[in-house]
Amino acid sequence: MNAVLNVSGYKFARIDDPQALQQSLLARAAERRLKGTILLAHEGINLFLAGAQADVDALLALVRAQPGLQDFEAKRSWSGAQPFRKLLVKVKPEIIRMNHPAIAPQDGRAPAVDAHTVRRWLDQGHDDDGRPVVTLDTRNAFEVDYGTFDGAVDWRLHKFSDFPDALQAHKADLEGKTVVSFCTGGIRCEKAALVMREAGLEHVWQLEGGILKYFEQEGGAHFHGSCFVFDEREALDAGLQPLLKSPD
């Protein structure tokens, strides 16, 4: 029986005192016997947690009680066992490292496109203005090897902070096209879309909620393989079921 609720989510928002929030979230998560990782920075929060539904919901309520995080959303899936070994709550310089200080998603995000629209664009072979659509995978190469959108651009990134340099090397290939950046849950493709817009590309979108939200809303259409996740489930298929089955 799948009794463990798994949640993942992020939000770029100004957090004035991430150290104080760290202590508060750590205490609540430990009290509720949750496991996983919460990353905090002045730019926002990024979390992956699992536990009993009531306990997870209690932690999410505390997150949403913080200024700027009232509309924090978390993607939900279920598993038969706890996929995390321990609980970590850390304060970092960035909730997703890019080493590109000019990019500040907490001050305004790039335009997002929902899963249904992306599927429709891919079905018809172009966007609503007739431009060719490019899906750009912003994940690391080993993640892409588990699965990606059919025909997606893959720059074989070793780490996400390689993205700005890779963009400069390949920018010309994206000129005049509609670019949809995507990643696991949305956090990397959000920063990537801002970097591309800063570089002068006009028609850039981020896939709202990433691959996991796409799976939830559109299944595996135009996607081949599974989506790597950073826990003991290893990867999820288009039905959000783990590649590695847990014993009941």
C-alpha cells in the first residue's frame, strides 16, 4: 500500500532571515518524523520531503505561513516506503546554484507555459504564431539519459552552473525559435529561461512545474523514458510511479 506522501516544490521569494526559518522548519519536520531535504536562501526555498500525509501537510502549512510563501505549491506522489534516509535543512547561497548573480528570480520570473499548451505545440509542430518549438533540457547529462522529450536539445551539462557558458556556445541555434526550457520540477528551467532572456532571446518560456507536472497533466505524450529524481525511487515513469518498486 502506498502510504508515504512525497512532495517536492520550490519558490523564488525574498527570505530575510533564512537561518531563523531553518530552525523553525527543522524543528517542525523532526517533530513530524519527516525525511528529505529543505534548502533555504535569501532567494527562496526548495524542498523534497516524505512522510505521513498529515505530517507533510503540517510542514507545508508552516512554509505557507511565511511572508512571500503563502502560495507555495508542492507536487505530490505516493510510495510504499520512505524514499529518503535522513532529514536535512540547509541554508545555502542559492537554492539552485548557477553562479550568475545578475539573475534574481525572486524579483520576477520568466513567462511560463503550462503542460497542456506545450503538448498542443508539440502535437502541431509549432507555437500559436507559427514558430518552430524547441524543448531545451536544462538538467545534467546523466538525468537526461533516463528520459527526455523527443528531439529535446541536450547540451550534455555536467552541472547546472555550466548552463550560461553552454548558452553562449549554442545561442545561434535558438535564434528565431520558441524555446521551452524544462527540468525535473521547474527550478532550473526558471533560472535558465531568465538567463536566455538576458542573453537577448525573445521567445523563451519555462515549462510550468517541470517534467513532473507535465506527467501529472499530460502523461508521457512526446516524452521517452522516465524522469530521474534525487531519492531512492531513482526515477518516475509518466504515471508518477517509481522505477524501483518498494516492497508493500
